[in-house]
Amino acid sequence: MSPMTVRKVVAIAALCTGMAWIGVHSNAATPIRRPAKVFAPDSNPRDHTYGEWAGSWWAWGMGLPVAGNPLFDPTTFDVTEGQSGDVWFLAAPFGTNERTCTIPKGKNLLVGLLNTEFSSLEGFPTEAEQRATAQAVADFIVVDSLFMTIDGDAVSNIEDFRFQSPQFTFTAPTPWVFGDTGGTGTSVADGFYVMLKSLDRGEHTLHYGGTFLFPDGSEATIDMTYHLTQQ
């Protein structure tokens, strides 16, 4: 099932059935103390809330070309594309994937685990519609399936890292990842994000993922490994 199909099927199911989160047993990493490398969920990394960063994460991803887009293209990847400032973004397509990249000194990393957004360019013109639909779809994330490890240390209490963004503005190219015609639109995002502090110089392994469980019993899973070189 393609990422586009996944998002539309889940949206329709959420709106039609009103189903909420469905829990299943998973093999997620055993929680230990939250690594010191992670910003707490109630913090304001770089003077912005996690919710505000969630909107920036999606604006970045939807603003990139379809070919090589890190949200959906498993084959081509350039970590520098569209990145600027003190916070860089990491994303993952559905499936099991590995990427290798170098991170400049002093950068924080915002990792999007499982999340979603709905925008005016996708037929949701008002903030209320965008927010309600994003929340309904994010409710299909199986919280017990979520995991994230940094050099083998698990992020504990990962259920605390769900955030909803303020409504944000983005500009998409033509074509873009969710349609044939881009443009400037508004959107609201909902889901799970973790912000990493600047890592120590050297090699690091970031492993994370989780599952959407749909009302019809089908699933969409992310299992992502980043091999990072921190300058």
C-alpha cells in the first residue's frame, strides 16, 4: 500500500467509523531512563514548543520534491536537502529502511516517528477540519508499538511525545508528495516527535519505528535505522 493510499484510507476510516486508538502487544525496546540526549516533552527546544516544531517538520517535508523526498522515498536520500538553522529534521518512509548520513556540529535533530497532517491543499480548508482529521488519524497509531533507541538506549515514556501543531503555512512544489498541483496552503499535524540534543562527535545509531493499525485490520509500519556521523 502506497503512503498516499495509506493516508487517504485511514482518513476515510477515521471519519466514517470514529474509531480511536487500538492497542496491541509489541516488541518495542524495554523502557529505561530517558537518555540525556533527548529534550523532555514539556521543554521548549530552541525557544519553540514541540508542537511548533512538528509543524516545521511537515512544512520541510512537504516543501521538498517528490523524487528523493525523505518522508516517502526509500531509495534516494540527501540529509542536507531543505535543511537550515540549528535544528535538522529526520524522517522515514514506511517499511524497513536504513540510511547513513553526516550531521554538522551543533545541530539538534527532530525525529518524526509516526504522525500525520491534513491540509487545505488536500481538501480540508479550515483549521477545525484539519485539526479534527489529523487527530482522528493519529489515534490509529499503536502507542505500544512505538520505540526509539539512541546507541542502544531506549527513550522511555514515549507515549508522552505526542504533539499537535498550531495551524501552519507551507509551500509545496508541483507536483508534490500529496498531489499533482502544489502551492501555498495551511495544515495541522498530529503525532509523535522526539528532539535530540547535539550528539557527541563520532558514530551513532538511531533506531525507531511503530505501526498504524487500521479499522480493517491492515497495518503500516515504520522500522528506521540511521547510521549517523556527528561532526
